[in-house]
Amino acid sequence: MLFVGGRRMKLEQLRMRGLRCLTDVGIALDTGINVFVGANGAGKTSVLEAVFLLSHARSFRSGAKEALLQRGTPQLSIFAELRHVDERVCRLGLGREGARWEAKVDGANAAIGQLVRECAVVCFEPGSHALIAGAAEERRRYLDWGVFHVEHDFLTSWRRYQRALKQRNSLLRSASAATEALFAPWEAELAQSAHQIDRQRRAYLDLLRPKLLASIAGLLPELGQLELRYRRGWSEELDLADQLREQRGRDLARGHTTLGAHRADWSIAFEQAPLREHLSRGQEKLTALACMLAQAELYAEHHGEWPIVCLDDLASELDQAHQAAVVAQLTAANAQILLTGTELPQALQTLPSRVFHVEQGELTRLL
Ligand SMILES: Nc1ncnc2c1ncn2[C@@H]1O[C@H](COP(=O)(O)OP(=O)(O)O)[C@@H](O)[C@H]1O
Ligand SMILES: [Mg+2]
């Protein structure tokens, strides 16, 4: 089922300074479809990267954070005006000076978490197949983005968990002095927050499952029924605190904690492709796209507004039929779209859109 309606958040103004090849660029975005066209290396992906940074405080591109800073420039900043479905306009800012990130919401200093909560962006880009074929970390990030936006106290449990994990890992590395009395409280804390995280992740996946089934049935009907599997990162039968105590010897030898919520993972198995290795690269991409759309739809259902959707190099990632299907679904949902390509994709040629030409980090509005 498609999410039909006109309820979406939208970026109205976007300004980027010192981000890769974007020295100082400001644009007014359309509330519907925005297309960025230009040659390779023109700066198209960097525009989407700016939007993603505002909403995630990290890039979707791998690599050092320093590479985001324009060469020879000590700082970067991104500003945007975001209009919510209730017409509330929110001014968002994210800046980096040296190694420090700073967030602003409506002119006041804000925690990164506050910025990220305000602005929701989903992105499909040439690296997205890593969600299916890549490391578990990608899948945990995807899952946790969703949980974060649905479960209000997820961030609290996640931080508690990270802190306890760090403490236990440093005890493991100073093994000679470490005793039961030192380990026990951190293992109890780890277990308690891990069980909370596990509950929240599970609840989220239960909400996501029907959306994912529908979204995959639309994009990849040939693969048949699918099963969404989740592993929490430690035995299903035992309490984590007990397992951590039992595993301590092994963890001491490895120097880190080998069980817990930081080892969770999920996977999708299709009737016609039970193993991940049965999927072609194109099918991996479509599966990743379906995951992204399902997540956006769940977000929309929960918050009453669609996230902003970024589609990088859509025409080179998908065949024409799938491009058209995605664009049709997103326009039916009335989501704001930011899309890049070396030229205007066929799927958009009959739809109204605002087109920007990108060349050497400069943006010019064409239509
Ligand atoms: N830190 C940086 N400083 C300056 N230029 C950069 C930096 N990182 C990347 N670039 C350049 O920015 C340009 C934009 O890249 P990108 O946004 O990926 O282009 P497109 O998506 O249009 O192919 C490239 O030419 C790249 O060499
Ligand atoms: Mg690009």
C-alpha cells in the first residue's frame, strides 16, 4: 500500500559553505522535486551530502570526516530552513571547525541529537547496496535511525550502553588488575541497557515488517515471499549479564566485548533467494531501496509527515521501469525529493520539477 497524502517536511532554503567543492552556495528548493544535473565531479552528490549531514550529523559517504572540509578551509557550515507539516519553520545549522561539530536549532546552540531529531532524510545512493551486502554496522545504523525516530528514549539507552561498553572494554585491556568486583557493575549496566535496546529494536522491526513486505512486493515481486530476520547480538535464551560473565575469559583474550547489542544484525531472506549471495547487485540495490522507502513510510505514519528523500545518481542505479516506479510512489506520497543525475532522468521528464545545473561547485537554476 502506498502512503497517500500531502504531508511531508520540506527544506525551503539550503546554504552550504566550505563543504568539498561547494565554497558558498545558497539555493531555494522546490517543495516537490528538485533535480541537480551536471557532469561527473561537478558537486551534485555534495549537495545531497549536505542535506544528509544536517539530518544525521555524518555523511553517507565513507572516508575521513576531514575530507568533507574544503581543501585549505578550516571550517564548514550548512544551514537550512525546514518547514514542518504544521507550518512550523525550523532553522537548522551544523558547523565544523577543526574537529568539533556544532549544531544550532533556531539560532541557539543545540545538542546534535536535537538537530537530528528535527530533520529526517532518507537517501538512496550508489553505496546503498551495502545495507544488504555490507557489514552489520550498516544495518544497525539503518535500524537505529528508525528506532531513534520512533522510540523517544532510545538515545538514552543507547548512550548508557555505549558508556558501559567502553568501561568493560577498558577493563578487559587492563586485565591484570581487573576483578569480578570491577566487572560486575558494568556488566549489569550493559545487560540492562542492552535488553532495553533489544526490546526497542524488535518493536520497531515489527512495525517495519508489513511496510517492507509491501515495498518489496512492489519493487521485486519475482523474488517471492520474504522473511525479515533479527539477531540481537547474544543468545536468545540467556540473560546478557550471565553470558558476559561466562565469556569474560574469552573476551579478555580478545581485548573487547564480543557479545551484546553492538553485535546485533538483521537480514532479509527471499523465497527465491534464501541467501544474500543469491541476489544480483541490482537486486541488492532494489532491496536496499525498498528498505529505505519502507522506513520513510513508517516515519511518515508515525510523525504525520514524510521525510525528505535524496536519490543520488538514480538513473545510473536503476533501470527505467524501477526509476519510474520509485518516482511514482514518492510523488503519490508527495514527498520532497532531491535527485541527481548527469541529465534529467526520463522518469521526471513529464513531471514538474526544479532543475539546477551544477558545475564546478556552482549551482544555477535552470527551470
Ligand atoms: N575536501 C575537498 N575539497 C575540495 N574539493 C573536494 C573535496 N572533496 C571532494 N572534492 C571535489 O568535489 C567535487 C564534487 O564531488 P561530487 O559532489 O561527488 O560530484 P558529483 O556528484 O557531481 O560527481 C569533485 O570534483 C571532488 O574532487
Ligand atoms: Mg555523484
